[in-house]
Amino acid sequence: MSRWVTSGLGIGIGAVLTMTVAMQQARGVTAETVIALTKAEWAASMQKNTARALENVADDCTLWLPEFPNRINGKDQLYAVNEAHSSGSGEWILAQMANEHVQVYGNVAILSYNFFGATRAKDGKVENITAKSSRVYVKKNNEWWLVHANFAPVITD
């Protein structure tokens, strides 16, 4: 009897370990995916391609941006904000993330990171931009969609 119990425990432990490894691998893939989506959005924005930048943004997405006192509600408002920025004479010359961390809860992934980037104005002046950032993605129909983001400026004295 103890041999069967031991075998059963071994199989059970093996199954749990296999599931744990599979979950960790899935989380790794999810982390890579949401980070890649974010970087693709930045690349498209740097090329002033708003439609491509917002490909994986949900229609009802909400955002907090440091330059606006009110929440941005929906993809349409975000599209208008991005188009206004894109039509300006300046350009993004750097967009990077550091200390990225992804938490996965089923079909929800939360990406938090420190953003650092730079813009160059028409007169050549470069402005550094930093932010404490978080993004919430939801997996729907096997695709990840940005549903909320918060970008808080880093204040240094």
C-alpha cells in the first residue's frame, strides 16, 4: 500500500511541478508580450504613426497623463491627444524602460516601469522626460489590450 501512496504522491508532485513550470513559462511569455507591445507603441509614436501606436489599445481605455489634469477617456480621446502631439514640430528621440516588472493574474497583466526618454524641439533643444509608469493589459480573444495606464512625473528637487 505504501508503494502506491508513494507513487501517487510522486505523480502528484510531478504534476504540480509541471504546472508550476508551465505557469512560469506562460508568465514569461506574457511579460515579453506586454513589454514588446509597449515598445512597439513607442516606436510607432516616434514615427508619428498614431494608428499603429494605438493598435492594441482598447476602445474604452483610460489614461492619466502628467500634462493633463483630467483622465483621458477612451481610444478616441487618446487618438486626438496623440495626433496633436504628432503634428507638433518636436520629435521623440528616445524612449526606454527600466526596472520593468510584470504581474500576471489570468487574463490580466500589469506592467510597471520607470520611463526615460527625450524629445528634440525644432530649435534643437533636447528635453529629458522621466515617469513612473504602470499599464494594465487584458487578454481578450487571444490578444492583449491596453485598458488603463498611469504615467506620473518623476519630481526631483
